[in-house]
Amino acid sequence: MLREVLQAVTRASSLVDRGVLRVMERRMSETAPRHAVPADARVRLLELARVYQDGTLGHPSRFFAEPDAAEVVERPAGHAFGVPVTDLTFASSYQPFFADYRLEHHRWVENHTAHARHYGHGGGRPVMVCLHGWGGGTWWLEERAFVIGYWLARGFDVVLFQLPFHGARAPIAPGGGRGRSGALFPSAHLVRTNEAFGQAIHDLRALRAHLSAGGAGPVGAIGMSLGGYTTALWATIDPALAFAVAMIPAVSMSDLMWRHGEDSPARRRALQAGVSVDLLHDVFAVHAPTTRAPLVARERLMIVAGRGDQITPPDQAERLWRHWGECAIHWFPGGHLAQVGRGDAFRAVRRHLRAAGFGVDSAPGPRP
């Protein structure tokens, strides 16, 4: 009986994901070029792949240069969950790897300031940096998505971080007002997508260094969806990252873009111009989490995935699991958005991190 119930939950969660996926595909297409794919698109992508694979795919990587120390401005933002809250901002000093993109990069003024929010007392407690999914980054929403009260009660400080082009980093729209969070990243603009991942890791390493210099304990990361991809990538670049938990992770941007755009006019135009998923894979290899071996020890890695996930399907998590040496993995029956079973998933993460030496065994506080 239980098996049948779980299967029904998985099917229902998949239906929710499929409906939202159609909306996501429509929004992604809004940023795609409207004109015909150039006849030399394949040649251009081959050149992009060559540029992005020039001394970038190993350790160290020319693409992921270590950032300079950031001058972080800290502003008290009241209290929440019984602890002080501090807003952190600093200038993103990232310089695009692809020279031809630098002029466009500097045009996105709002994206040049990194934003994070710190919950906790400090004092050497381990810090969990939480990385949101596509279109996220609003503080009140991410507080609930990551159940930060649960982690605060179990020995962690928590830091929410806004990825490039999300939250306060989304550009101001031409008519005034903030643009839609995540509208520009990731997108069909392949160079901007690559450089935004480079900027994300650059800014996260600067944030981690600031936290460590300020007396924080070990700094690790947990991310969902796009944030799961970024967490998995961070684990391959920064040897000082203490732990990494990838939830409902994307792993191959090329596969997801190709799969989710299967019936789109843009996909048909790309095929006619000789563009393939393998070529996209080569362009995106510079930031794919499976390009490099993780620098975080296997016992401090974990994956959480949904059986009914249709947005970042189970094969994405399985691919990362194999790449991470078949590390700890927890499956819940729900999907990407209807995360039925997420409470058990967070408890499994807590047990795993405690076994790795982070947090406390138990404490009074909210349940996930």
C-alpha cells in the first residue's frame, strides 16, 4: 500500500513540474534571439568552445581565478529566528574571461554588487551558505525554502546569497522597477550564461574568505536546482569549502536546454544550422560540475533528489552521484516544486553533516 501511495505522489509531483516547465520554457524563449540562427552558428560555437577550453578545464583553471579580498559592508537588519540578521554587500570584481563580452558585462550595473544575508551570532559556528534556484533570491522566500530556523537551532549560522542577475542583482527595467529575477541567467545567451557562472563562483569565494577572516567556523554550501548546480561547481573549485549538499541539482546545462527546448522553433533553427547538444556541451564544459573532480572530501558531499522531478530529472542527480564517487544520496518521492518528503530529506542532510563533524546532534527548534 505504501509503495502505491508513494508512486501516486511521484506522478502527481511530476504533473506539477510539467506545468511549471512549460511556463519556464516560455520565459526562457523571451530572452532568445528572434532572428534566424546565423548560417555560421556552428563555426561560432566551435570557436567559443575553443576559447572556453583554453587552460580552463583542470586544476587550476584560468577561468576561475582566485578573487581579491572583498571590502564587505555589513548592515544590521534586525532579528529573525531569535538571532541577529546582517546584510552583506560588496563590489563584485569579476572580469569576464571572454574579452568580447566585457563591454556588455559592465553594462549590467546592478549585477556588479553582490548581496548576502547572514543569520546568526558568529563565534566560530559552522556556516551554511544557501544557494537558491532559478528566479529565486528573495530573502523571505529563501528563509522558508531552506528552513533556516531548523539549521540555526542545530548549531549552524546561515547565509543566504543572491546569484548573478537574481534578486537585487536583476537589472532595472527600461520603464523603471526591478526586472524579473533570473530573466538573464541562465538563458540562451551562452556567453552570458558561462560568465555568470564564473562570476557566481568568484563572488562566493570572496564571501567565504570574508566569513572565514571574520572568525566563522567551517563554511559549506547547500543549493537547490540552479543553486545545486552552483554548489556542485563550487565544490570542484574551492578547496576551502567545508561541505557541499546539492539538492534537486542540475548537472548538465546543455542536456537540460536541449531537452526542454525539444519542440521550440529555436531548437529547429539550431539543428538546421548544424548546432548539436554535443557542441553545447563543449561550450558549457568550463563550468559543468562533472568536468573536474571535487575538492571536497567524499564524506562531506551529499545529494538530495526527487523521484518525480521533471525539471532537473533524476538522471541529473545520478550523473553527479557517480561523479562524486557514489557519495551519500537521499531520494524523496516528490518533484522539483512539490517537494513531498522534503522534511525527511533535510533530516537526512542534518544527520549526514553531523556525522561529518558539523552542527549538533539535536536541539529544540522548528521541524523542517
